[in-house]
Amino acid sequence: MNKNIKSGIIYLLVGAFFIYWAESHSPKKIGQAIGNAFSGSYTMDETSYYVCLIIGIAAALFGVLKLIRKA
């Protein structure tokens, strides 16, 4: 496998993880926030949520661009 394809896949996976993490700890979902409080997890504040979401989207898009360029 080409080095650029591997790095594109890694960026895509890291971006997907950041998006998943932001959505699973979202401050927008009240029911999930209550569930997180009982399960010992936490809920992000709004600034952290948007920063994590933007980083995830940027990393995923960068990974897709790397894959498209070398495909």
C-alpha cells in the first residue's frame, strides 16, 4: 500500500473518532447528559464540543482528499 493511502486512511479514522467522541458527549442531548452522569462519563461543554467536532471534520476531510489524490 502507498504511504499516502495509509496516511489518508489514518486521518479519516482519527477524524471519524473525533466526530464520534463529540457526538457521544454532546451538551445538546439532555437525555444522554443525564445518562452520562449516572454512568460516570462526562458531557463536554459547548466550546469543547465544537472544537472537537471541527477537528474531526477537518481531519476526515483531509484524509478523504489524500485518498482521492492518490487513487
